[in-house]
Amino acid sequence: MNRGGAETMVMNYYRQIDRTRVQFDFMVHREERGAYDDEIEALGGRIYRMLPLHPALFRSYKKQIHQFFDQHSEYRIIHGHCSESGYFVYREAARRGIPVIIAHAHNSHALFDAKWLFRTWFKHRMRPCLTDRFTCGRESAEWLFGKKGAKQALLQNNAIDTNGYQFNPEWRKSIRKALHIADHIRLIGHVGRFDAQKNHQFLIEVMAKLVAKHPDYRLLLVGTGDLEARIREKVNQMGLNEFVIFAGTRADVPCILQAMDLFLFPSLMEGLSLSMVEAQCAGLPCVVSDTIPDEVKMTDLVDFVSLQAPIESWCHTIEQRLSYPQDRTVYADQIRQAGYDIRQNAQWLQTYYIQKINEE
């Protein structure tokens, strides 16, 4: 439970749901504590630590899941946010007759890598185990559940506390001062783990082109991950150390977004990204890859650019977006009107859970 998109989305709901009626407990696949663990426990949630999901450990993992359900017969709802990787849990829950088994689609497709074969096999095998299908968007549902199953999937919005992300000029001044960003600097921002999906290599290449033309650009990278060392090395090799800021994991993302002037998001794949909801709520122009579902365009702030286009096209779109002023304060209302405020959505989810149990 670190500060990734799905994890943050679940926490947004957990904070707002009536925990006297519905309590969340968490099954994770790492021994080390996560960024949200203290808050989860303070809110009454339990955290169960399972083996990592790795082919060499599948036999031991299945045994562990079996033992878990032997020891915990109290659960009536399983809501999985690991997409197809929840297969072993869904299968065991179905065998034991747990009445509500939900798989939640968060990504639009799988990258073709070493994990692709396992992910594809799991997603087909898990489908008969489910009672319910949730999704953040249409493309995510079609990838995980197939076109027929996608029609049965319920949309659960990647909702946020819109009040917390609404543009605040005082927050902007404070964060830019802390980051030593002068007023004239154009700060390009990105929030996401250092993973192949997020395409940080491309981010750095775009930044190199921008600073070659205008040295008053800076790139702020928020997040951590397995590829961070590789990206730091690339930044160093390209002589961009003074232009790229590695901010690490931050608990103050709503404030950090205020300091940015533009949000750059060239992902190779996404579902309906929580980061895109947050950025638009903060009134940030967003230049994003055309591999991202068009559902993320909730405001006029979003421009799509092909990853096949020359980097100059990305730079031109960024420069155009930054060339005219805008009132950043109005966009939180637009995100609320689009149905992405957490309060209404948490009430919907709570009602759904309770109704499903009452039908049992």
C-alpha cells in the first residue's frame, strides 16, 4: 500500500466510507510496510502480508491463500485491485462460497513482456470465479473481462477529494519556494512510479529538447520505483542534472500539483488514470500520449499526442499550452460535475456493498 494510483484510489474511498458499517482489510504481497499502513491501522483496518506473486512461489502462495481462508471465514466481500493477479484469491473465494467476489480493472492492457503470458492466462481463468466486475473505464474493462464481460462491468470512478486539489496560489508559492523554483521557471511535472509503463525515458528526451531551446524549463518527477536508478543515470548522461528534480514519494501531492505549470504523461498504457483526474482538478494543462483512453479528457485542459510523433511535436504542444494564461481555480468544479468527487462516490460504493450482502 504505497502511493500508487490504485492504492491512492482505494484510500480515498476508505477515508470517506462509513467504517461503522463497512470496514476494509487489506491483503498485500510484500513484507515491508507501505506508505499508507499507519493510516490503515489507525482507521481500524487489518493488513495481511502474503508472499510475492512470482511463478517460483505459486505453489506456496496457493497454500498460503488456502490457509488464510481457513483462518478467516468472516469475509463476505472480496474486492480485488490487482486485476488478473488476484486469480488465486478469486478461485479460493469462489470454492468457499463467498457471496461477493469483485475484480476491478485498472489498466487498459498488458505490456508484452515476460509477465504477459501469465497475465493473459490468469485473466481468462479468473472470469468464471467472479460475481461482479468493476472498472475505472471502458478500455480497462474490455481488456480484463473481454467485450462481453465488459458490458456487465460497473464504473467505479477514480474519485478524489476535489476540495483538496483545487488550485491555491498560496500553496503554489510555498511549494515553489521550498523547491527553489523561481517565478519565471516553467515547471513540467509528472506523478507516477518509475516503471516501464510510465515511459520516463521519453519524458527525459522531451525535456532535453525543451531545455535546448529554453533553459528556463524544469522537470519535477514525483514517485519512486525499480527504474529510478536507470532514469537518474540517463539524466546524468544527458547533462540534465540541473534541470530535473527527483522529488521521491510525497504525501503532499495536492500541494505539489499547484507548483507545476503543466502535467506531462506519455504512458505506454493506462486505465483512467487517477493522476489525470488530480491534475485537471488542480487546473493543470495536460499533454498526454494517445495510448491513454479519451475518457480522461474531462476538461479542455488535455491534449493528446502520438508516441509515434517526433519529439518536436510534443515540445510544440507543450509550448502552445504554456503560451496563454488560464484561470486554474475553475476546474475543480468541472471535475465535481463530471462525477469524480469522492463523497458521492463513497456513498455509492457503501450502498452497493450493503445491498449485495442483504441479497445473500
